[in-house]
Amino acid sequence: MSHVIGVDIGTSGIKIGAMDGNTGLDHITKQPYSLYYPKKDWVEINPQDIWIKTEQLLMATIRKVSENGGTIDAISLSCFCNSSIFMNEKGEALLNGIMYLDQRSKEQADSIKEWFGEEDLYKVTRNRIEPGMYTVTTLLWVKETLPHLYEQTYKWGNLSTFILNKLTGQFVMDWTQASFSGLYDVIHYRWSAQLCQKAGIDQSILPQTISPYEQVGYFNGIPVIAGAADTACSSLALGIKPGDMFESVGTSNVLTVCTDNPDQLDIRFLNRCYIVPNQWLSHGAMSTPGATIQWFLKTFLEGDGEPLELLERLPNNSNVGANGLFFLPYMQGERSPIWDPAARGVFVGLHLNSTKADMLRSILEGTSFGLRQINEIIENKYQIRCERFKSIGGGSKNKAWAQIKANVLKKEIAIQEISETGVYGCCLIAGTAAGYFKDISEVEGCLKNRTSYIVKPETSTLIEYDELYGKFSELYPAMKKFFKLNN
């Protein structure tokens, strides 16, 4: 049977799977990789290491399909946003990739705001400028602090640009990824010559921007389709349309909405072109909820038992409100809703009777309160009010966390059967390019992703969580000055 292969590179690992012509997903393989923290506020990846692991998994998947009598019609890529990779003519990385969590380019972000004005910048990019998250800041940091490496740069892009070059020899970036560069006109689907000129960036080092469905080249004779950013691929896998909302839970925690009206986009969110032309995705993105839980597990619970069981059982040994303990979930700065790179994680209300269970529950509650702040923006600005939303990603399977979110947001959460929606989404892109569907409008009727179970809010907790949410909302404004002074 004919298959297509999806390659999904997240912020902590690589997943690869194959989809047959009936949209069944199988042959899922995974491989973790490491982030590097060479200095305070620096976060990096090793692109070559990621490529080696990706190639190994990809070749293994091709062999598995072939051994079962199948053929490969196309390969496509899903990749996290955002990272900066500086490459020479051979596509070799000149230094480690610089992640979206990286804060080294604060001065460059301030300079860009001064050059352009935040209002004029938003008109073009439909985004704000923040260090690391919008990669033009990192591009300028390298230009100003490592001029010898900048001069050697033939092309600059993100991790998807690097991986697609390894697969095909071409330097490209699909429009869902380009949207987070800080240089892309998301309404007219092109690099902004005006922004490049003002920033002193030669457009020749920028990769060609293309449709997610465009064929880039070949890998071992197999057509390679550009693919898209991970959350964009997941949106496709869930059949998201304008007016819909869903949650993704991994390293970060994001509420995503889709709109066909670019004037509806909110500057407090991350906004990008969707896979479907003339539609846009708007992400209310908290940076580190999942990463914070993993930090707590490693720092305080290592050796206490099986990790997944601990993370579900331990919070239930505490009470609603974590026995008076609150947590601000800003471990590496924060994006939505506060947009403050200086913000940090804080436990408030620790006392001599506080337990590990209280601390973990306060983390789950604090991240849920942050998600409620994002949902309020969605309801007020986008006028999207849903009683139930779909949830995907590894973190969505934590039942204790999902229950707290349902209680805090007062909404039902539909946990999806297929958590590898990045893989599935880019397989659907590859399948469309390979002719499995006449066009993208046919995809929704073929989706195999279903709801595993629904988490409903516990009515007995709603009033108490309303009161706790009010207190939580006072914490960041009270700490904001301290964060700035301590940064």
C-alpha cells in the first residue's frame, strides 16, 4: 500500500510516522534530543545532532514500510517555532541553533521597536517583537556580536530550513514558519522589503518562502513537501476552521484559534498564516508549563516512583488552592498574556506545612489560571465562546492537570485519541500533495483523530476557583517591578 511519511520535530524530541492512503497512522518512532543552556538566558540546539537522529528515524521508517510491501509517495515536515540557524552554502550550521526561549537579543528587540515603532511593525507582521521568539532579533544579535560568522552566512533560516536543506539541498521556509520571523508580511505572503531595509538585512540571506504544499525536492528519490509549523499541522489534523479553538500541551501550553479576518488578530497573541490561504492562526501561548512540570519532577520527585503515576496521584494529596500556595508559571519569561521576558517563576505562600503535593498542585493551578487569562482574551476579542475544546499533546494526558484546567476554565476538555497530531498533520499535507485528496477541503472528512475521553468541570470547585483566580491575577502586577530590577 502507498504511504506518506511525516517528520515532526518538537522542542524536546523527534517523532516520525507513516500514513496510508486510508489516512491510518502507523510506524510511529520517537527519539529525544537535548537543549543546551550555555549561559543565563541562553537556550540552544545542536542542528547537526537533530539531523543525524532525524535521518536515522526516517530511514528506519522507510525500511519498515518497504518490508511490509508498501511504497513511499512523499515526505513532509512539521517543526516547532522558532529557532535561528546560520548556514553556509553547503547547508552546514555555523553555530548552534538559537531557540525561541533564548533571551540574549533583548537590546536588538528594543532597537527594532525604536526603528519601526510597534504599531507600524504590527501592521506588517501582525506580531510584536520579543527577543528570541521573533527571530529577526537573533539575526541582528549575530550580525552585531559575531560579525565574522554573519559574513560567512549564505542563508539564515530556522530548523525546518536546515532539515529541508539536508533532505533536498534547497533553502526554503514555508509561510507558517516565516510568520514568526519578524520580517514577514503575513497579509501579502512575502518578505517585507521595507522591514529588511530598515533593519539593514540583505534579503539575499533569507530563504525562499513557499506554500506548505509545495514540493521542495527529493530525498532518495522520494518527493519532499515543505510542511508547516507544528501547531499549524496539528490544526489541520484536528479539522480546525475559522471560529474554532483547541489546546496543545507540550513544553508550552497554547490555546489556538483560527480566523479568516486578519483585523481580528490580537497583539497579545502569536499570529501566523495558516496552512489554508487567507486564514490565520492566533496562539495564546504560555512558554513553559510543561517544561516546569518536568523541572519539578526532576528536581523534587526523582526516585519517588514512576513519573507519570506520580504526576497524576500527587496533586490529589493536596486540596483546591494547594493549601494557600500560589505559583507564577513564568520560569523563562512569558509570552501570552503578559509578554515579559524578565518574569520568572515564583511560589507565593510557602509555609512550614507546605508539601511536595502542594507545590505540584500550585504549579498545575497556576498554569491553569494563566490559561484562563488567555481564554478571556479569546472570548472578548475573538468572540469565540466554546463549552468544549479539543486538547492534544503529551501533557494533555495528565488527568489531574486536565481536571484542574476544566475546573478553572469552566469548560469541558476533549482529550484526543491521536496525540501525534504534528506527525498526522504533515502526513495530511504530504498526502494532499501526493494526490490522496483532491484538495485540502477533502481532508476533514477523512480524519481519523477521535476523542478518547471528556473531562468535565467539577461544579463543587467552581466558586472557590473563581476566588483563587482573582487572587492569582493580582500576583504578577505586584511582582512586575521586582522582575525588572532583578533581571
